[in-house]
Amino acid sequence: MANIRRLVLDVVIPNMADVVKLTQDLANLATVKGANTMVSEIDKNVISLKLVLEGANLKLKEIEKVIHSHGGSVHSIDNVVAGKEIIEVVDTPQD
Amino acid sequence: MQLVRYITRGLIDGSLSTLGIVLGAAISGDVKVIIAAGLGGGMANAISNLLGALTAEKASVMINLAKYERAMVGSNIKLKDTKIYDRESKMIWMGGMADATATFFGSIVPIIPFGLLALDSAIIGSILITTALLSVLGMYIGRLSKENLAFAGIKMAAFGLVTAGLAMSLEFFFK
């Protein structure tokens, strides 16, 4: 099975959660090289985040565990990059 | 900032309620009874404030967490198993301990003169020292809320004097 090198997740967390700590905890995972959290929407009680994680061999289960420990939940997996190297999305004339 | 709120609240609560206790107990004319009543009242008040934080504030946090759980549509997450709950629990404990400790130390203030002065002077000393503490706390709160410092201090000192007046009026009913 090819290693997962990048994950883009749509995450929902209660707005009383600590987004900075969540990002640090994700970045502290041995399999994660770096984490980027962008707030995409703030509601009355919840915050929607776009979470970008990169690493040599990302483990979705352990990432979800950290997100759950902060009260968050993965709404959708928006982008997965797997293989020997990271392949970026390329624009085609149809785009 | 949260802890300062608990400490200020505890100091006001402890000093004001114990002022009432010692002035009420002063009817006995026995310094030992006054000090024991003040310390006992102070300890009970401190424990009561700790219990208040651990029960009422915990209930409030749980209600809040349930609201967030309902807002997390599509997820069956239980926030009690998360770091949010751990952080809130820690805050409740720290707040409760700060409140209880400040309440106890606040309650010692009106008792101090009874360990140093004769009864009549100690009664006046107790009112003065408590009123002074309350006015300092009032000014501190006034500074935080950007009120007039003198007005905030006098307002809080007035609460001390009213409490003292009410407690001393008991003498007319029981003597």
C-alpha cells in the first residue's frame, strides 16, 4: 500500500476548542512533517477548519484520534496525495 | 484574569461575611469565642465556595458542552472525553481552589485585631481593617472596569460599613 504524503481534511470543532493546540498536537505526531490549519467558517458554536497535513507516511486513524481528543470531527477528506512523491494538481485546458 | 476574578470574589466574600460573624459573636464578650467563630465561619465559607465551584460551575460547564455537542451535527462526539473537558475541569478546580483560599485569607482579616487589641478597640479595628481591604478591592475592580476609583472604593467600603452596622444591631436584640 502506497504511503499517504498529504491529506486535506474538512474538520468541524466546537469554538471553545484550542485551534493552536490542535495544530501543534497534529504536528507533534511522528508521522506528520507539518500541519497547516485554516479557519474556513465560524459559526455560533462551531468552527470549520481546512487542515493540511504532510508527512512521509500519514496515518489517518492517529490523525483522527488527535482531532477527536480536541472535540473535533472530520467532515470530509477533501484531498489525498499518496505515492513516492507529492504530485500537485495540474490545470488542464478544460479547467 | 479568570483567577484574579476568583481571588477578588473570595477576598470580598471571606472578609465581609467574617466581619458579620465576629461582630455578631462580639456580643459574647469572649475573645476566644469571637476568634473561634470567625475562623470556623471562614473555613466553612471557604469549603462552601470550593463545593460551589465543583458542583454549580461543573453543572454549568456540562450544560455548555451539551450545547456544543448538539451543534456538532453529524458527529457523535462526546466532549467529556476530550481535552476541552480536561481544560474546563482544570479551570474549575483552579478557580475553586483560588476562591476557597482567598475566602479563607479574607476571613482572617477581620479576626486579626481580636488577637492584638482589647475587645472594644478590636471591634473598631476589625471594622476599619475590613473596610480598608474592601475599599482597596473596590478600587482594583474600579480600575479594571474603568470606573471612578474613589467612587468604586467608597462603594465597596459602604458595603463593609452596612454589614458592620447590621451585625452590631444584633446586640440590641440579644443583649
